[in-house]
Amino acid sequence: MKCPKCGKKLRISSKNPNYGLCDNCRKRYLLKDSKLDSLYDAQEKKDKIVRQNRGCALAMIIFVAVIALIIGIAVAFSGNDKSTEEPLSNSTTVDYNEVLQTQKTALDDLIEKYESGEESATTSAERLTGLADGIQNTIDMLNAENESEDLVSYATALKGIASHYSEYITTGDQSEMDDANALRESIE
């Protein structure tokens, strides 16, 4: 059992085992005191929730880092090599196609995890929003590199699916789901 004031572990009193002593606060507490038990139980519940939230946050950070790494690799390989005078032929298109395919796979995976109940609504909505932001970065890169309108349109559709599906999960608005489904049909 922990001290309700400082949180340090109480030691059992040698004179009366019904009491716990806090060496830090120099106080004694009745161990069978229901107020003390409820404070301890509330603290345990709070600690458990904090541990769960840390796990979700860590998973989200890892997911965003992977997407950023993919985009960084795409940017690194799509730039012109200054040591050669030979222009790159279609290498950027292939790289962007791979990035977009990876993002589509991630999108399908997130939707599948939500629909199967493997992930909570809150987690799914947050991850879909994060993916939409990552896809927007890809769209910005496509526009900066003057890539084909087909790639930009495809990326914009992927972003729309992620955004609309996230809104559907958050609000329950059926029109958001209809918009997401219409975009899914347009790219298939």
C-alpha cells in the first residue's frame, strides 16, 4: 500500500500491524481505512490508463515515423544527382507510385482493423488523420516535382478517403462514409 500524500510505500508498524507508517511524511495510516483503500484503487486505475495511453501514443509515433521515412526515401531518390549530367528517366514516377501504393496499403489496413474491431474508434480516427497528413505531404511533393496529374489525382483521392473515413468514425455521419466509398470506387 502507498502513502496517500506522497505515494511512497508504507511499511507495517511493528507495534500495531493494523497501521502503515510513511517514513517520508512521518504519518501513520490505518491499513483497513476505506478512504485510504479507495485512494489507492483510484491511483492504480489512473496509472493503468496512463500506461495504456503511452502505448497508443508510442504506436502512433512509430507509424508516423515510418510514413515520414518512406516519404524521405522517395524525396532522396527523386532528386537529381548533381554528379551526373544524365537526366533521370521516369525514376521519380516509379518512386512516387511505390510511395502511393504503400500509403494505399496502409489506408486499407487501417480501415480493415477498424471494421474488424481490432482497433478502437479513437485510435483508428487518429491514425487515419495522421495518414491523411502524410498523403498531403506526398501531394505537395508531387506538385513540387511537376508530376503527372494522374498521380496527384490518385493521391488526392487517397487523402480524401482517409479524411472522410476518419470523420465518419468520429461523427457517425453517413454522408462521410458515402463520400469515402465513392472515392474508393473511383480509384479502383
